[in-house]
Amino acid sequence: KAGVTQTPRYLIKTRGQQVTLSCSPISGHRSVSWYQQTPGQGLQFLFEYFSETQRNKGNFPGRFSGRQFSNSRSEMNVSTLELGDSALYLCASSPGDGTGELFFGEGSRLTVL
Amino acid sequence: TQLLEQSPQFLSIQEGENLTVYCNSSSVFSSLQWYRQEPGEGPVLLVTVVTGGEVKKLKRLTFQFGDARKDSSLHITAAQPGDTGLYLCAGAPGTYKYIFGTGTRLKVLA
């Protein structure tokens, strides 16, 4: 079956702009979680959605937000971009039933100039 | 704040050598996972360990979960260039949330 699809794969923005990233999970998976990966901080949890509801969130400022649609596709948005937001943003899908395995997409690499 | 510390941070070895990567925490986890990430890709799950003292083998990879469920190790026997990548441990400190370890970047030279 098709894997997790993230778009766009690469993007460049300038400080102050906003960005929206998209994630299509594996068919049948109802949970989507987002992670930020940087060389200095590693993989950090942003938030997790299940059936259009945010079930948990990490310690990121309110500029980072997300949502999930009825077809389980998810988007995350970062407003008022800062240089430190440059990172690889990874989306992971899972059945959401507690089995725990995360299936990751290839990520969206964001560069903020 | 629950943290997962991995060691070593970097490892460069010759093909055929053995190596061990460690994942340590001061907190107890109900389970720990190991992932491998290759350049330009997302992490891929290697194994999940759930029982204290559990040992799982996946071909040349051996995973162990500490008796107290606070630590885990990954041992690779006769490393190959295809083992090159970033190895990450992950645990769930709460519901529907995973924290990832600091990572071990492995390079196996032919």
C-alpha cells in the first residue's frame, strides 16, 4: 500500500512569512503526528491528531498549528517564520489504536532566509 | 522532562566490525522502539521492545530492553556499509506522544 506522502518536499521562505505543509497518511490510518528535526535538537514532537482531534501536543509556540481533515489528511502551519524554524518537518501515520508503530514520510525541508 | 540519551553520538567503523549503541533514560517506559533513518528519508521502525529484559534479534541486529525498562541497547554484528544511517530510539512518556533519543550517526566503511 502507498506510504505516507508529504508535500512539498522542499521550500524556501523568508522571515515573517507563513508556511503550510501537507501530509497524507497511509490508507486506513487515523493518527497523524508531526515532528521537527534539526541537527541541534534532533526529532521533537509537535502534535498528534486522531479523527480530526488534537490528542497531544509538544512544547512549541502557538505559531505552530495543525489540523486534520475527515479523510485523515493533515496540515501543519507555521506563521511568522523565524530563522530557527529551518528544519526537516516529518509526518508520521499510525493506526492510532495504541500499537505504536510510526510510519514516516520523507519530510518537508523548510529553509527560512 | 523525560529525555532519551544515546551514545555514542557518532561512530565510524570498518566493515565486519561489531558495535553497540546505547539508549538511556532516568524514566521508565512501557516500551521502546528503534528506528533507522537514511539521508533524505524518514525514520523506519526496526523493532519494538516491551518487556523488561527482553532480547530481540533481527538478522545481525540484537536489541535489548533493560530489566528496569529505562534503557535499551542495539548491537550490530559484522557491520556492513548498508547499515550506515542515523539510529534513533523512541519511547512514549504519555499517551499518543513519542520522544526520540538524541541519535547515533553510524558510518560503516567498506
